[in-house]
Amino acid sequence: MRGEAVVKLTNEKIPYFNAPIFLENKTQIGKVEEILGPINSVYFTIKMSEGVVATSYKAGDKFFIDPMKLLPLERFLPKPKGAPGAGGGRGCLTGQELPVRGVDARGLYTVLRFFYTGECLLEPTSAIPIYDAAHRLAVPGLSAACDAYIRRVLCPETACSLLQHALRFEMADYASACSRVIRSSFDAVVQTDGFLCLDMDALLRLLEDNIPHQNEGSVFRAAWRWGMSSVRRMQDMPRLFKLVKVPNLSMRDLVVLAGPLPAASQLPRSDGSKSGREDAMGGTSGWRDDAAATAAAARLREAQEMLMNSMLGGMDLVQAVRVAVELQAALLTSDPS
């Protein structure tokens, strides 16, 4: 650009970027360097003196900048209202507040890293939260890249994960695109890991959308598979079967129609994060040790088998679900390990 020079500054460590980072509730969570790591490269522009233009310099020319002339970045970043040094005595900001209210924490963190590294790894489970954060923070290059990515990767394997995030971030048009993919490959979608990661609200949306388009056996099988994936979810099966019509079949034929049970193993959390998982009992308190995970999986398998045996013995489906869940709850109370 005429009149300005774009400069890359490289140093072993640039302390001028070690500004504090605050949560919305005014709690300081650390400094830029503590969260993002040491920053040793940054780009900026220099306005030339009158009579000097950037074309006077060629790529690779070096400037010497006296470190004493540089100012800490925190001088230019607003502090949250009420934070020390915010100015005004009553929490008034002297700068402009960043539009971070309501932004997904992981998405915001990724965008902050992108500012300093210029890199961003996109995955189906994270792309929409990153897109939302980039859009709110007016980072058009990154938001455009996320938008192109989520449209490119939308397929039966990813549709459920993308649908859940599209609903969470109120992306109605994209949620409709996900729903169309799910409708066109419903039976295949139900068998994906992403389907088991849906929360209750997203599952209800998916079932309601597909009831008019799929046969009742396919919709029943979907509700059954999701409900049988954890003991906690079994408690929701009576609610599901008020929405989903149970085919008019014998209990034995219904068990055959339902198909294979989901494996009694840890399920990825619906937000795709690796900091915790929903286990076979429905808990999300973080990584469980092997013994606890094995015990939870065994209880799920017990509950599944008990429900199936009750159905095959002639018990009504909803009653069989309640009996299995209540017995597992009693066992868990007597043996909390």
C-alpha cells in the first residue's frame, strides 16, 4: 500500500504482547503469553514520513526499531467494566469493548490463536463454533474459510455433528442443508458415531423432521439405538416413544427390527471436545479410569439385556424400560463404585 510499509518483527520474545485476558464476568484468566505461548513474530505497518514512500524499500530490507519506543499492547486493549485500571471510576471503558458476549469459549480461543499463528485446524466438530466466533469478531478471512469448509464436508457421516452445532448457533439455512442430507441417507446416518453424539433437543428435531419422510420401522430403530446407548438415555425412551410410533409387532419381532445394540463403550461428547466423554452410564465428569469405565459399560449391558428379556417375556416396551432403569439405579445406589 502506498505510504505504508508492512513489516515482520521477529525476536526471541516480544513482551509487549503480554496483555491480560478477561472473562465476561471480569475475572482475569491470565495473559496472552500464558494462554497462547511465547509470541516471537508479528506483522505491523509503518507510516512513512512525508516525502518517503514504501516503494523506496524492497522486500527483505531491515528496519531498526528502538525497543524503548514500543508501547505495551495492553495500552490499546479495553479492560472489562469494573476491572482495575478501566478508567472513569465507575467502570466506563476508554476503548471499544470486544464483541465476545455469548461466544463459544473454544471457538474464541481458536480465533485468538489464529491472530498470532495464522493457522487454524478445522474439524466437523469444531468448525461451526470457530465460524461463529470469527464472524462475531469480524475476522472475515477465517469465517469465510470455515463457511467453505462446513459446506464441503457435509455428508451422511458428519451431518449429525454439524446439525447439532448449526442448531446451537442458530444457523437455520445450514441446519436445513444438514437435514436434507440426513433425510436422503437416514438409515446410514443413524449408524454413525455422530448420531449417538446428538443431545436430546437435536435428536427430537431430527426425528420430527424425518417422521413424515421415513417408514415407521426406520424411525423407531433410530430412537431405539440412541436410547439404548446409555442408562441415562434409557430414562428418555418413554418420552421418545410418545413422539415415535412403535410398530404394531410382537415384542420378538420388535427386538429383531431394532437391530444390533450400540456397543457398551464410552461415547464422544456431543461438542466434540476431548476434555471429557459421556460414558455408558451417561456421565460427563471427565475421563474415567479403566475400572470405572468397565463397570459402567457392564451396567449398561446388564440394563440392555434386562430390557430385551423383559420384552421377550411379554412386558410392554415402556414398562420394560422403566423396570431396567429403576433396577440399575438401585444397583448404582447400593454400589456407587
